[in-house]
Amino acid sequence: MAQLSDDCFAFGGPLMTLEAARDLLAERLTAVTGVERAALGDALGRVLAEDVVSPVSVPPHDNSAVDGYAVRFGDLSPDGDTVLPIAGRIAAGDGAGAVDPEGTAVRIFTGAPMPAGFDTVMMQEDCREEPGPGVLGSGLGSVLIRPGIKRGANLRKAGEDVGAGSVILTAGRRLRPQDVGLLAAVGSTGAAVRAPLRVAVISTGNELAEPGSPLAPGAIYDANRFILSALVRNMGARVTDFGILRDNPVELRSALENAAKSHDLIVTTGGVSTGEEDHVKGAVEASGGLHFWRLAIKPGRPVALGQVRSVPFVGLPGNPVAAMVTFFCIARPLIQRLSGEAVTEPALFQVRADFDYKKKEGRREFVRVCLARDAGGVPVATKFPRDGAGILSSMVGSDGLVVLSEDITRLERGSMVAYMPFSEVL
């Protein structure tokens, strides 16, 4: 396991832009997970630990892209029909066989290897077979080829997909179904991947109750722990649910130190402010170090980053919407770096705003919206009617977030804006 310096999260400035925060993460974080071998059937969602070099070409030989007739282009008449005797028949899985004489055609099927010297395939729909003895009495007859085909038509060249010795997948890539398929296509039985990041998830607060239990006066059910666990699992990490910790300094410190013994990252929600009952701050400082990053974003803003012993710690806000937004902005790239995954920025799309909006300069804001299309097919974003940081239903009822940059102070209805669908970060 790689070790991070004790002050890797130190930052003494005022409000920090997201770019500055992400630059600091890039400078100071490295992968902390080991490397292991994953079989092909278990590779989906794993992060590659090293580049994959193909040992073979794909396809390994020239082959036909269609059912038809393989010919030598030089045997065809450029102006009129050409009739060629059929010398043989090749199906997918057959060998190319002996070299057939010039001035002949070969019946061929999709995926079958091209016979030596043949460079063009005519689709069977554009040909007409004629009876006859064929070549050397084969009984395969002849085929009429119409003019106008181009040299090399319907031919798939060896290595046109993948060349032997080429890098097909790079380290840091989280494997998708098509990536696993490409590994299989070059004959790989597995890949070197990063071990899953081990993440401890903790909720804090005397007011929290477990779903399914009776609600005492003043209590609320804990949703954040389940949100964060799902977000972390969705990134391929293994989650240990440490449950709800009460606002007790001794209990908090003991639980954090216990989590640090067998995890690569600790994520908490709530309890990191400076109030009398916010004891997470003191518990983390007693076992390592804590730094508050005041991000210039809304919802969100304060996020606590530090270490419990040598294990990174992230303390997210207690309001569920703020917790999710700060997770997208900070915890997501942090987890990618600790997991050895290449950091990917969510794709933003241009849509038309169907609402007016005012905001402060110097702060990036994320506005919950629903997406529809107007009569002309243009995507239009409608603001969710309730926008408090504690309105979790707004994240369920919305399709994504409109992202308003720091320099924007006023948005007018009809303007084009940047839109991030939840699918980009979930």
C-alpha cells in the first residue's frame, strides 16, 4: 500500500475554486491499492494496473466482410460483365486452401479467410451464378460479375482492428463490457488490475436513526450513509458500513482509528463543523490531521480532508444534496486517484434554460433541473421547484445539474447553459 504524506491535504487559503482543489489532488495523491490478476469473467468494472499489449492481430488474416465471391480485381472487365469459373468454396473456419488459378472466382462467406492472391469480394446479391463444369470439373459452375466494383471492396484486412504489438488498453482504465470483449478478442484470459479500494463509510449525529426503527422525537432516518455507500460501490470500491456514530468524542476517535487499521479511505457525513456537538473534527485531529477546504460551490462549500493515522479521510456535509454535490466534485476524483483510475471529467452538454437565475460571482453553482425537448427538438432545462440543500427528493425528481461557472451572476431564460446528467457521475 502506498503511503501519503501527513500534510497532503494542507491548504491555508480562503475559498478555493474547483480547479484549484482538483489540481491539489492531482499533485498530492497517488494510488494506494495493490495489483492482482482478474480472470476475464471477473474483470468488468476493475481498473487496469498496466497497459495491455495485443499478442496477435485482429483479424489474424484477410477475410470477407460479406457472403459473395472472392475475385482478383485485375481479372474484372472495367466496362462490362465478367464471367469467371468458380474454383472453390470457403466458409468461416475453413483454411484458405491451395492457390487458385488466375481468371477464377471463389465462393466465400462472411468471416472466411481470403484465398491467396484474391483482393476483392463481390456481394452475392450483385452476382449471378451460371451452371457449368467449373474449374477442373468441380461442378461449381461460373459466376457473372457486374462492372463498377472497387478494388478491395468488402475485404477486411488482417490487423485492421488491432495490430500485433499495439497497446489496446491503457493503465488506469475502468473496464467496460467492450473492453472485456477486446481482451477476449486478442486471446487474453485476464488482466492485471488494481485491488478494490477499501472504504469505511460512517454517519454521525445523535439525531440519526436506522431505517426501520421507531423514530424518537427530534430524530430523522439516516439517508446519507446509504447514498455515500452506493456512490462508492458504484465506483468499484468495497464498502464497510460502520453505521451511525453518536456525538461522543471517545467513541468517534475509537471508531475512526479502528477503521484506519483495515481501510484505504474513510468517508463520513456530518459533524465536521465547529459547533459544540461537532466532534468529528477533534477526533480526526487527535489521530492524524484535518484541513477544511472551503470550496466556492453551492450547494456544498465546506469539505474536511485529512488523515486518520496514514489513511485519507473525507468529511462531507450533513445535508444530503450538499453531500452528493461535494462527492461529485471532490470525493469522486479523490477515489479515482486512490484507486489508480484515470480521472475523468464529467461530460457537459449545452441545453436551453427555461428559468431565470441570480447567483454570486466567484462561486460555481449546481442547479437541479429536469430535461425535456421543445417543439423543435432542442433540449430544455426546467429548474426543480425546491432547491434547499436538504431536499433529497430534488435529486430523485431531477435529471441532472445545470452548472453555472464562477463568472456568471445572472442567467436569463432562453440562454444556453452547461448541463451535467446524473449518468455522468453515477
